[in-house]
Amino acid sequence: MIGTLIVIVFVIIGYVLGSDIVVPYAFTEYIAVAILAFLDSLFGAAAANSQKKFSIVIFITGFFGNAIIAIFLVYLGQKLNMDIYLAAVIVFSSRLFNNFSIVRRSIIEDIENKRKEKKKTKIVK
Amino acid sequence: MAKKSEKTSTEKSTKTTKVTKKIDVTSIEPIDKDAKKEEVVQTKSQEKVRIDAKKIRTYILLGIAAFAFTLIISAQLNTVSNTDIIAEGMREAELLSELAKYKEQLENLQEDYEDSKEIVEEYKSNASTNDALIASMTAELNAASALAGLVNLKGEGVVITLYDSTTTASDLSIEAGLVHDTDLVAMVTELKAAGAEAISINGQRIIATTPIRCVGPTIQINSVKVAAPYYIKAIGNAQYLESALNIRGGIVSSLRSYGITIEVTRQSDIEIEKYDGSYKLRVAQVVK
């Protein structure tokens, strides 16, 4: 409960602070890619959590490291006049879908296991 | 290190859940194992404290990540909603192509503008030349019509009034006391010789084809019959005209000798009406 509260407070603070910021339009591309990197990290965390392999350090480093690399790719792509950031976009999106499928499967497995347990308990009773 | 500790913590948490399950299982058993239960509860609470501290740290880190994420997303949404409708949702490439399109349009429009500007310039120069031509032509026409007697003219000049003789001289016939067509012709010729620029007799403008001819008791001028008294108006240098008429031995004195009353008055502002008859040349053709 406390943990979720902390996270919610941080989310609210972030939203309130962010709503006052107007980024120069040229930077919106960078930020879009960074958002995608963040989303990828979040889904990766969810997948790791579902497999009981979640590590906060790995999550945090991946969260910010991926975003920084994605932004760097956008920058490099603009310098070289080549849309390198597309690589980051594709990788992040595909990983996002993979992680989502992992989460989905684990949840479904959990639900099925619970059902089986219930049946077993019923049989026991 | 942190990674390892995390792993161990998760392992521990799983262990604790197992432990609690065991406790649940044991709790269903008879109550003679109270002491054991208390011990287990104590260890459970100790572990809980440790896990809570770890959990809170984890959640704070998660919160920081969430903070960064929401901050960036709200800033991005804010920016995108604040930008122009045209730019919204367009990538740089699209905008560039759009820009190129508009540039092309601009160039086309500029070309059109240049073309129409040239046309306007042409028209303007033509108009100016036309204007000059028209002006010179109108000036010419005005001069020609003034000479031809097709316009009213005004200026200084003399007005001559001729009355038939009321008293006949003893040694002359009555006819001699009348103003004849030849008298008028002589008068007109004299005025022309003195530099008259426009002459009219009783409102009839004297033009190149004007006849002055005796028609019975009247005189025909421009197919109109006029009778005495005759008012001759002439525009020109009034002094020259007057002196030309009044010269000793001139036309006025010779006519007066016949008993004809002649009055010559100088006027500064005479208006002579235009020739109002037909001036169509039926036979003569302009030689080109």
C-alpha cells in the first residue's frame, strides 16, 4: 500500500511539473523516443516481475540508459541525415510486445493454476 | 552487490510466504504448539521490517522512474498540443515536403506576378504613348475645328454694325445707300487681311465655303438669308482690325460716303458661334 502510494505521489508530481514545461518543437522527437524507451523498460520490468526475476537496479539503469541511448541515436541520425532512431523504435516496440506476451502468459498461467488449486481443494473437501 | 541482495530479498520473501502458509497449516492443528507459533510470529515481524525497508527503497526508485516518465509524457503532450495545428502530428520529412511544395507555389506565384507586372507596365507605357498621341491629336483637331469654324470661339476683337442709309444722298440712287453683298465681302476680306481669326455676320460663321451673295433684298450667308442691319463680329487683334477698317480711304470711309451708317467698336470679349450648317464634302476627296 505504502509503495503504491509513493509511486502515485511521484506520478502526480511528475505530471504537475511536466504540464508546465513546453519543450521546443525540435526536441519532441527525442522525447518521443525516450518515452518509448521508458515504456519498453516498464514492460520489461513487468515481464521480469512476472517471472520473479525483477531487479530494481537493472530496471533503473535500463530505464534511463535505454532512454539516453535512444536520444543519442536520434541525435546521430539527424547529424548523419539517416533515421537511425527507427532502429531504436523497432527494437523497443518489438521488445515491448515480447514483454507484454510474457506478462500475459504468466498471468494466464497463474489464473489457471489457481483454478486447478481450487478444484484440488474442492476434491480434498 | 545490490543485485545479489535484491535476489536474496525476493528469495526471502518467497520463503516468508511459504512460512506463513506453513503457519496457516499449523494454525489449523490443535493449540498445544502455542510457543512455537509465537517464535514464528516474532521472526516473521523481524523479517517484515527488513523487507519493508527494502520495499520502500524499491518503491522510491520506482517512483523516481515513474516521475521521470510522467514528467516527460506530460511535457510532450503539452508541447504537441501547443504547437500549430499544421505542424501537429507531422514529422520533419512531411514538413520539409510541405515546405518544398509551398516554396514551389511561391515561385510560381512570383513568376505569375512578374508576368502580370510586365503586362501592366506595357499597358502603362502604351497608355502614356496613347495619351500623348490622343493629346496631340485633340490639340490638332481643336486647332483644325477652330480654323474650320466648327467650334465657338471667343476673344478680343471688333463688332461692326452696318445700317442701310436712311437718307439718300442727292446725287446717288437709293440702291447706293444699301449694304450690298460686295460690301460685306470687301469688309470680310479687309478683316481677314488685318488678321481676323474668326468672323461672323448676323451669327453666321464665315467659313471656307461660306457664300456671301445677294439674294434679292437680302444677302445669303451660309444658305441663310440675312438682312440689314448687319452685325459683323471679328476676333483678332482689335487695334489692328479697327485701324485697318478706319484707315483713311478705307472701306469704312468709302461706305460712309454712300450714306451707310457704320459703327466699329472694339470689344475685349467677343464670342463667335460655330458654323452650324452641313459641312459634308460631296465631291472633293482627300488626297493621301
